[in-house]
Amino acid sequence: MLLTKLWTPLFLACLASLALGRETLAYTTHFNSADPPIIALSPPPESDSEPDLIYAKVLNGVVPVYAHPIDATLGKEPVRWLENGYVWVSLPETSPIDIRGELWYQINDDEYVQADNLQIFSPSTFHGTASPRPNRFAWIVFDTWTSEKPGGGPGETKQWVKRYDIVNIMTERRYKDRVWYKIANGHWVEQGKVGIVKAKARPEGVGRTDKWIEVDLYEQTLAAYEGDRMVYATLISSGLPYWQTVEGLFRIWGKNKQGKMSG
């Protein structure tokens, strides 16, 4: 299975979490406003389910794919090539096979790639929260030190926050060309370190009992609603240019727990 152009672990975690009703709506927006403070949340637990596949990044330029490793030894032509770029593959087996002293991974039926061309990655066990707060909260998306004030130096507070910690957003302040968020008294983080979720009003066209999904492309977060009540929130990784997530209000016609990132 070939995966391209998206951040695989987070996207798969997001897809695995969206088990909503048939009449679900998706709403893509871009918001940035202040709200009253909320109580900080505990870090989310890790998922207790293991992914069915292992994933690997293609390391080297254009990589040949053979119907069987022995074909490379015999000088046969590859069945295809993995193109240069940000390319991922899925592996049904974690252990490579040894053919005449060379290690190979199977990536599909009758498709093998030499192990030196791949780097194995473990999918993220992150998942969102089914107990979101009604106002603004955020996930830390990069490990960081907090600062005593907007624009302050890292480590001033000696408070370290880790990726996927959930923090409350008390207020915000712009310093130069960046927005800083106060997550506790005397503790600020820069906007690029967090992914914020803010409760949104039900858009026009969505009924009081409809299930709908709001996607914030700027914050890279997603919130699921039943009418006016948020019932789930998570981080996402939306499409890159040429595969971008389209803004607007859409009725969802299908949901996949797992699938090819190439479409």
C-alpha cells in the first residue's frame, strides 16, 4: 500500500476515531478569537489498539520495486518504481526476508523493496478526547519550555510541556508578528506550539439534532458535534497543496477507518 503527501500516523488516528452517524456533516473553517479561561485538562491516554500495519518512509531517490527479490539478482526489470519525494509504504510483516545476504521488505502482493531503501516508523498511538470542554483548549504539538511573558526566552519558567499535553487557553497576546497564548499564570507558549480547539456555533443548514464535524485548517484540529454540543475533538493532518482539504459545508457520503492516503 502506497502512502504519499500526508502525515500518516495522525491522519490514521483521526480516521480511526470518527465513528459518527450516517447523517454526519463536515464543516471546514478558519477561526481565531478570544474566549474566557477554562480549567486545564489531563493529558489524553494512549490508544489501546495496535495498528494492523507497519509503515516505512522511502529514503532514497527513485527506488525499484521487484515482483520477487530474486528478480533483482537475475537482472530482471522492476515491475515499477517508487518516485522521488515524500513517499511512504505499508508493510504487512515487520521482519525483512533474507535473499542471498540482502534484506528485503514486501510492500504489496508480488512487490518487494530492498530494506536499505526504507526507514521503519511506529504509528502514533495518539487519539483525541471524548470529553472536550465547551470553550478553548489546545494540544501541545511540539515539546517546548513555557515563557514568563509573550516573546520571552525559553526555559524562563523551567516548565516543560510535552507533545500531546492538553492545556487551557486563558488569553492571547500578539508580540511582533506572532500570537502568544497564556496557558497558566506566568506561563505562555507561542502559537506554533499548539493546536487549538474552540467551540463553534452550529452553521446555517445544520439541524439541532444533526451530527456534524468542524475542521479548522489553520489550527489543524477537528471537533465533532451533535447539534450544538461538542462530543469529540482531535488533532489532524489535512491535505498538502494539490491534495488540500476544501473549505465549505458538505454532507459526508462515506467514512473509512483505514485507507490509502493517495486517494
